Amino acid sequence: MTKGVLVDLTKCIGCNSCVVACKMYNNNKWIDNRTHFPAATSGEDAKLADENWTVVRKCRISAETGERIDKRAPLRTDGSEVWRYVKEQCLHCKDPACVSSCFATAFRQTELGPVVYYPNLCVGCRYCMLACPFNIPKFEWDNPLPMLTKCSMCSARVESGDAPACVSVCPTDVMKYGEYDDLLKEAKAILAGDRQYLQQIYSEKEIETLLARGYVQHIYGAEEAGGTLWIYISDKPFETLGFKTNVPKQSIPSYTEGFTKKSLVVGVVWFAILSCLYVVTGFISRRAKRQKEQEQAANDKPEPPAESVATEPPVT
């Protein structure tokens, strides 16, 4: 069955344990102070990059208006601002656009769901970067022989029955790994306040804590781009937290599915038509050439010499 991860942003304290685990497991470098194309892994400037497959981005939110506070604004110490931390990584779409757009099959989806990148197959076309609605794949701009990179959801660990490295080290249980369908049901139950369902998972004290958090009535990733294996719940609007909220609900590959299914048939038909035209035009061209050669040969043929007429000698 398909695996997934439920992320509860109300529990994140911004400790960056997940970032460290990701770096160690994938042997990625720290590039916060890199000369070219630096990228932070934490704070308000945190962003995904070729060596940053997961980051924890800090968001400052006004306690009065609920709006995002500009990072250049001075820190408020009077309790009028609250902080939220957003863990970012590849969301692993159920119908991934990167897989659909990659003609080299460098992106593939495993049976359990993770979308994995195989650099040995990549030709560097970067179609995946254009296709991804979440802007996840990153190019190695600082590498003389660049490739693409992204989170693989620790597919080797998932295949062996273990949770991704970032999930396994979280001290506050921000992320919950398991069967995707079960996690989606749990998220819906939390938002709906379904005590009967939650009692199968949590204690009464934990349920009271959950229901007191005031979650927004939206599960990010449940419908975005056809659905993703990483789903989020939050007590603050996702738009305020910097999530892409203009992503279509329909999966990106579904827009071209009808065309791509017919492309093979169209290609075969056009090949047959062009082949016939090639044969016909070739035959006409060869016949015209032979006819021209015959006419040329006829024109160049020498005329036979004229017959001489015998004359009698004059009579003397």
C-alpha cells in the first residue's frame, strides 16, 4: 500500500533535527555560507537547494491580524507576534509531473509512493523543473557537471519498512509516517473533531489538546495537484505560511493524458503517410531522371555520314 507522512505544523519547534538527519543520511553539504548560490536551511530565508533537500522555514505572524510580518521588521517582544515553523521538502505527488515530463525516465515512482531521481539516466534537460507545480527539483548550478536533486523520501528506508530519516528523529512528533489512507482519515478526523475515530489513536488528554489548537479547515496536499503523499494540517492559513495555494486540484499529467495516449498512433500514421510520399516521389523522380537521360542520349547520338555520289570523268 502507498505510504505517506502527516505533518502537524502546530507541533514544530524549529529544532532542525530533521534537517541534520537528512544531511547525514544523504551525505549532503551545508551551503549556508557557500560562495556561489548560498542557501540557508533554517530561519526566514531558508529555501530548498541542490544540497538542501529539506529545510525548516520560520514564519512570523501577527497575533492580532493573523498576517505575515515582514522579516525586515524589528522583533516584537510584547507578545504581539507568534512564530510558526514550516518543514519543506518534496511532497511526492500521487501523479507526479516530474515523472511524466522526463523522457529519459530519470524520475520514477516506486510501488510504495516515493518519487525517486536516478542521476545516471538524467540528460539535464530540466523539464522536471518546469513541470513541477511546487518548484521542488533543483539544479546544481555550482557543479561543472550539473544534475538535478530532490528529496527521495528515503526510498531505501521506506522499502525496508522504516520511516524516512527526518521523521524518525523528530522530538515533538511533528511528522507521522504510515499508510497514506489512514493518515488522511486521521487528518480529516482531527479537523472535524471526530472523537470516536480519534479515540482509536489518541488518549483523551491528547484529543483535548488536539481539538484546542484550532486547526484551519484545510488539509494541504489532500487535493493539490491531484494529491500528495505529504499532507499538512495547521492552525494558521497555509497562504500566510508561504505555501503555494494557487496549485490546481487536477494533476498536471492529466492535462496532457489524452494527447499523449494518442501520440503513438498519430506518430505511426504520420510515419506511414510520409513513407508513402517518399516512395511515390522517389519513383516519380527516378522515372523523370531516366526519361531525361534517354532524351539526352538521343540528342547526343552522332548523325550517319552522307552517301557519296559517283561522277563520270569528262569526255575528251
